[in-house]
Amino acid sequence: MNLEELRSVRNTERQKDSLQELRPSFYQDVGEYIGRLEAERDEIAAAHEDPFASPEVARLTDEIEAAKDVAEAIYERRMGKLVKQASLAAAGMTANSEGLTSEEAALFDDLVERIETNKTEILSVLEGRTADTRGGRTDRTETVRETGAVEEGTLDETEATTEAPPAPPSDEPPVETDPAERAEEDSFDVADAMGSATDTAGASEGRRDETVPPNDPSAAIDEPAAGEDSTTADPADEADGSTDVAGTDADEAVDRVTVQITSDVGSILGVDDREYTLASDDVVTLPEANADPLIERDAAKPLE
């Protein structure tokens, strides 16, 4: 074995599509050849004071590296052809397995066996069962069908038992809420009751508080009595009356609801452009758009 023989084998392998015939001990011979070159280089290097300056050492080093590169190129070229031939043999087709080295022959047989085994497994999966290629696995579907070990509902019962147990009830007593805190939690957002102000034609620019204390019924009776004293309309009053008429027309355009305030709300601006100061127990007639949010949040209750 020498470098020229290696290069000749490489060139032939490159030119042929099929595997060229090699002696079974080809790779072993290549290894022995490279080993002899390395031993010779070591002997020459030991005899020189400066081995790196020796031309013979450099020549042997170059030949060793070249031999390794050529041998690797031969292996890679033959490996592609070997896999192709193994695939043909596993498929039951004619394959050329002649002229293989001992290492290649072992690999060829192993590849054919693995391809056949893999084919069997894939076909078994396609048929809906697991193939037992090594004698250690069984077809689970067939076993279940023959023994009847698995009954309907078993999977559901298994899943039910794996569910996490319910959390135990808390031993801590309920926390008492301070009345002041409850009042703050029940406080009503005044902005919700105010609603969106709309433009009302002829609405009075003046604002009037229409709240009437619930415990003073005389207030509702005294107001008409005070109006009975004057029988003659003053010109100035007539002027004021025109404004009241306009305000009355605007009031009639807004649906109103009489409610009793159940919690302190404060001042809100109604959709009729009037300000209402609402305190607990007040009875007041509010625009329906302002009263509904109060009723929904239990800040007021309707009286009609």
C-alpha cells in the first residue's frame, strides 16, 4: 500500500456510479501504511536535534496527511453508494454487494436489517397497531379486544380520580365590616346620577332646590296659602311669570320621578340643568334620567 494506490482507488471511485471491488482488508491496509509512515517519521525526528528543520520529517508529514485525506474521500464516496445498495436490497430488489471491505459488509447487513425493521414498524402504525419487532412488545388494541380488560368508562373514571380534591373550607371566621366602611362602600357615585346633560329648549338658567323635608307636611300646605294673599298681578311679576312659563315648558319636556333618598348623595346636576342637593330621607322630584341610577344603586326608592 502506498499513496499512489490510494489516489488510484479514489479516482476510480469518483468515476464509477457503482462500488468498485476492494479487498476485504483495504482499510486495515491503509491504517498499517499510515502507521509505518508515522513510525518512520518519529525515528527520523528523534535522530535530529531540530526535527522541524528536517526535510525528511516534513516529507513524511505531508505524505501522512495526504494519505488520511485520500482514504477519507474514498470512504465518503463509497458510503453514499453503500446506502443506496442497502435500500435496494431491503426493498427486495437486486443490489450489488460484491467487492465490499469487511467493515462495509457488516454495515451493509446492518443497514438492510434496520430498513426492513423500520418498514415493518411504519406499516404496523398505518394499520393502527404497534408492531412487535423485538418480541418484547404486544399489540395493545388486540390485547384489549381479546381479554376485555378495559371497559367503557374506565378512562373517564381514571380522569375523575386524578382531579384535584376540593379545597377544605376555611376555618377563619367571616370578617366583620365596620359600619363606617360599609357606608363608604355603599356610597354612590354622584357622576352616575348626573347623567349626560342635554340641551333643552327654553330651560331656565336659574337653579332651584325642590327638596322637601319628609317630616314637615306643613311645608307643602303653607306654600299655596302664601299665594292666596295677592290677588292683583304686578307688572314685574308678569315679567317673571313669562320666565316661569318657559321653565314649566322645559320641565314638561323632561320625564320626572318622585323618590325618597335613602343615603347621602350630595349635589348633582340634573339633565334639566338644575342642581339638586340630596341628603338621606329627602323626598324630591328628579328627572327620570337622574333618578334611575339612584334607584338602581339603592340610593333612592320611588314613591310613585
